Amino acid sequence: MKNPIDLRSDTVTHPTPGMLEAMMNAQVGDDVFGDDPTVNALEEKAAALFGKEAAVYCPSGTMTNQIAIRVHTSPGDEVICDALSHIYHYEGGGMMANSGVSVRLVNGDRGRFTVNDVLNNINPDDVHHPRTRLVVIENTCNKGGGSVWHIEEIRRIYLACRHHGLKLHLDGARLFNALTETGEKPLQYGELFDSVSLCLSKGLGAPVGSMLIGDMAFIKQARRMRKLFGGAMRQSGFLAAAGIYALDHHIRRLKEDHRRATALAQTLSGLPYVKEILPVESNIVVFALQDQNSADTFMEHLRQNGILVLGFGPGKIRVITHLDIGDEELEKVMKVLSNLSGIAITE
Ligand SMILES: Cc1ncc(COP(=O)(O)O)c(C=O)c1O
């Protein structure tokens, strides 16, 4: 299929001409020796943005999350996270394989739990139980349909973590999508979390890369783990340049993605084959089809019309708006979706 309208994820974007130019002109060096000025600049920029001491540039958000879990815990410890969280569902069982931790899942509201969920799941200090050590929050929550956390609840969780000696990590793969909606600043998040993972390759539109941000001692350990995980790169300044460009140019435009996601959901809500749509809070739309068995046929109809979407569990579909989806693409998608209502998609 040539040039499909690809709504499967915001990871599918292509670098813009401006981003490509920044990449081509990057000053580089060997980052394993600490010699790459562009990587160093990106790390300093990310740390400053969150008011933290340091940051380390990694190939992926899976790696930044996995490194954070590894540094914060010891084998046999327990991590509290939501049942919908990416670290639990989509990182290949890495928490258990890389860090030897057990996981306590809590059932929040579309990925968002409360301080009471945390307090009710801290194990007693008793040799029978794994030692509760880390809480992980995902904002926005992907499997929750791009749901946005309230910072007041995060603050309550932060205070509880401090009181009970737990570390708090943010999977902020799409944090700037959340901040776009709330108007909060990254500095406010830097104050609340021991570590922050921020993806440059999702809504921000860079081809590769995630930042892990924290204090100096944490990042020193994180660098050791990045090497151990095979994620230390050489002239990665070419990629880091895309990350700097993304932070400088692609944050403000995220509201356009949110507007288009809301418009898509409005169209979907009027269609007879759509059963339910999760509330749209950012750039993700998750919806369920009336006929649970029709997802494959539905996706095939769209594919034949040059549109790609993602199956997201039985009878469920996820679409994500991003940098490469403008109003023209949006209109075409809406038209195709509306025309489908005349077709029995269970055929
Ligand atoms: C919430 C969340 N965290 C982490 C990741 C992992 O990022 P990566 O694909 O760069 O490993 C993703 C990827 O989609 C994500 O949605």
C-alpha cells in the first residue's frame, strides 16, 4: 500500500524537512566516551526542563522504563502499577526478566489509580512478602485510551511514597500530551517523581529515542544499566538532534492532534457499528465494535481504502492522531468510516 493514512500509532511519523536538516547538520562524537556534543546537549536540555540534575538518552521508552525499574529495585522486590500499564502489558515481561521483581496490579480508572490503591497494596514488613519498593504511573495511559492524570492525585501518591520509603517512576511516553491538556509544566512533574521516562518518538515526532531523567546518582546507575542492556550508542548525536528539534518545535502542535482525535470520536459516535468509545482526552481513540467478531473485517475494509488502524483486544480498535495526520487525511478517514455504515462489516 502506497502512502497509507497510518493511524496505528504516533510512532509511525516521518521526520519533517526541518528535523532532517537538524539531523544532517548535527555535531557528533562517540557518546560511549561522553564525546557527543549533541547527545550531551539533549540530555542537559531534558534534565533542565524537569528541574532534575541529569538525563540519559536511550534508544526506546521500553529501555528507559526497564532501566528505571532495574535501578530502583532489587530482585524479589514488588512494583505497584496499574493493570493497564505498558510496563506490564507491552514490555515483554521485562520487569520480571530484567529486574526479577514481582508486580502488584491495581485496577484504576482507565489506568489512573488513587493514593488509597497504593496504600492498600503496600506489603507489611514481614519476610513472607515481597518488599514493596516502587510505584509506576503512566501519563497519558495508552491502554486507558490516552487518559490524563490529575496532578493532585499524583501529589498524594508522591507523599505516600515518601512516607513509606517507595520510589516513584513516571512512564511519560506521552507526558506532553497530558501537559497540553492540563497546562501544567514539566517542572511540576520533576518535583514529584524520582525518575521520568519521556519518549521523543511518539507525539513529538522524532524517529528514535527516549530520555530517562533523574538525580545524578540515579542517572549514573542508569548509564551503567544502559550499557548492560546494550543501549549505549556511538555517534547518536544524529538522532539526538531530532530529539532537540522535537522538543523545540513539536510540543505546541500537540493540541492539533487532540482536536483531530476528538473530531474522529464525534464521527464514530454517530455510526451504527460502533458500540462504545472511551472518552477522548488526548490523541488516542479506543472504541469497541457492536459485533465483537467484526474487527478483522472492519480493519480490512479500512486497509482497502488506504487506512491503517490497530486491533486493541477483542472487538476493539485503537486510532492515534499525530504529526503526519492533517485535516485532509482526517476528512478522508471520516468519509470512509461514514460510508462503511452502509456495509455489513460482519460479511
Ligand atoms: C505508555 C508507553 N510507554 C512506553 C512505551 C515504549 O516505548 P518504545 O516503543 O520506544 O519502546 C510505549 C510505546 O508505545 C508506550 O505507549
